[in-house]
Amino acid sequence: MAVTKDCLACIGKYPETENLYIAAGFSNGIAYGPVVGKLIAELVVDGKTSIPVDIFSPHRFYKKQIEWPEFYNYTVLAEFFARV
């Protein structure tokens, strides 16, 4: 599974780009797919969403160096996410 460092998905317009929207980093994408699809459609068409999504802004990772633990070592990953 691909999740973000803070375990929150990224939903929104990518900074400093034209017409690039992000909807990624979900711990359970299938469950969130319909509502996130609606929110992204609202952003593209209306420029805003019907519910606040600021907490999910991709901007929080923009130009930041993120150091992940060794991928497929589940003990290290569990310890890492316990600290976040």
C-alpha cells in the first residue's frame, strides 16, 4: 500500500502546475474512491469542493525531502508509523 508519511491522503491541485490534480496516498482507496472522485471533479469544474479538503492538500509535501524507512521491512515500518 502506498500511504503518505502523515498517513493522510493527498487531495487537491498540485502547487505551481497547471491542471494537475492529485488524489493519492489512501490507506483504503476503494472505500474512498467515490467521494474523492466527486471532490476532484468539483475542483476541476468549480475550483472548490463542497466540503473542506485543506487538510489533505498536496502542498504540505511540496519541495520537502521525505526520508522513508526501509520499505518492505514491516517491523521498521510499524515502528516508524508509531512515531508519526
